[in-house]
Amino acid sequence: MATKTSRVAEQSELESEITEDLDCDPPVVEDLDRHERIAALAYAKAEQRGFEPGNELDDWLEAERELTA
């Protein structure tokens, strides 16, 4: 049976291997800021239509299109 210390070491080693295998950069602040702007605009669109359910994805996609244009 593995001790707690050895399990923690194994997990840490596994996490290091996974991190090294990833071929991507961590998210940058600009991406997070863009996400927040899209969310705020999508919320405003939902608010304008009285928060009627069922159009959340349309609100989000429309907000994305507007901010990318």
C-alpha cells in the first residue's frame, strides 16, 4: 500500500508529465477580457428581450459576431 507521501509525489510527477505534454499556451489576459466583454453584451441582449429563456446561445453568438466585426 502506498503511503500518502508517495502518492503525493506520484501525483506531482504525473501532473508535470501532463503539463509538459500539453502543446498550448495558458490563456492570456486578452482572451479573458474578450470573454468578459462577450458575456456582458450577451447579458444586455438577454435583458433587452426580458430574459426570455431559450435564446441564450443566440445572444452569445450575436455578441461574439458584433465584437469580432
